[in-house]
Amino acid sequence: MIEFLLWVALTVATIIPMLKLLPHFGVDAKWALICVFPIAVLVLLWVMATKLQAMEKR
């Protein structure tokens, strides 16, 4: 039970910042909800990094 509560806490701690950051990178904030899956966090970070590089080139 304690592991599940820890997982929920970490998931919420990941989703909330993603909700605020993703729109700045041109990604719909709803995509933050897929952070329930750990691999999805990595994918979103890659997307954000790619968009950041494109924004820096402008």
C-alpha cells in the first residue's frame, strides 16, 4: 500500500509541472496525463527538448 501511495505522489508531482510547461512548447497540456506511464515522461522530455532547440534557432 505504501508503494502505491508513493507512486501516486510521484506521478502527481510530475503531472502538475508538465501541465504548466507543455503549453510553452506548443504541446497540448492534456498530454501531461500520460505521465502516469514512466516511459511517457521520457518521451515528453524529448519532445520538449526538440521544441526548445527549434525555438532557440529562431
